[in-house]
Amino acid sequence: MRDDRRLANQIVAGDAGAFTAFVDAYGPRLHRLARRYAACEADAEDLTQEIFVDLYRSMVSFRGDSTLATWAWRVALNHCRRHAGRTRAITVPYDETLGERESEERGPAHRAARRELSDQVHAALDGLSPEQRDVVILHEMQELTYRECAAVLQVPEGTVKSRLSYAFRRLRGTLSGYVLPDAPLPEAAP
């Protein structure tokens, strides 16, 4: 955390190189988070830019109580939630993780099936509570650990696990027609 504090101090002091290093380190992952809440790539780019402007402006408030990563995730998630509230639509581009090149190689029927699955996943995620959706996005799609999710969401790890468990149960029910019986959705660890 000492390095985090030093980097934050350099950014606050106006060190452009330090801010560039910060953006390089966190930019791709925070952009993927923004993409999960934005309706299109252009909106995600705008949202990512807003996030980094806010991170830059509020860097002076970073106290070092958590890691710089946790603090950045929290700020970014709050921006994403506000954006989703303004647009009233959460879009989780499931297609990005399905291998678009593979889909193109298999032809139009395969692309149509992937699109239908993607639409069903969008609808299923939209059916979750905001708390459950946030933890699914952070843990399953952004690959944060339970501990990191807990720190970002400012809840106990047990709450993260519980929200995941309820979300998976709900997703399993909603997507039952699209999930093979012998391929269960992941369970949250006890």
C-alpha cells in the first residue's frame, strides 16, 4: 500500500507519467467493467473517460485505507451504477467472451444461436437485483476474488458469497432451457 500511496501522491502532484502508468495499469479492466454497463462501445469509452477524470480529480481523497485498485474499482462501479440508472438498461456483452472469430468461422446458424444465447443472458442478468448483478459482474466477469469484491462493495465476504449463490440459483432457473443438465452453473464457495 505504500507504493499505492506514493503513486497517488505523484498523481496529485501533477506527475503526468504517474497518471499514465495508473491508466495503463487499470484502464483495460475498468473499461471492460464500463462495457458491462454500457449499451455500446462508444458509451463504454465515454464512461471510461468519465471514470478516469473522476479518479484523477478525487485522487487527493485516496487515504490508503484500501489498495489503490480497490478504491479505483469502487469509484468505477459507482460511475457504472449511475450510468445504468440514467440509461435504465444494463447491457452485459456476453458475446465478447464467446469468441467472435470462432462464431464467424462456424457460419450464420452458429452466430444466430450465439446471439439468442447472448440475449437470454442479458435478460437473465437484468432480472437479478442490482446487488446480485454487481457481484456476478465483478466476480465472474471481471475475475475479482471474493475478498476484492467484498472490499469494492464494502460488504463482508460472506455477503458476496451469499449474493453469488442466490444469483446463480436465479440464473440457473432463468436459463434452464439453455444450460445442459450436466453442466451446472458455478456455485459460490461456502
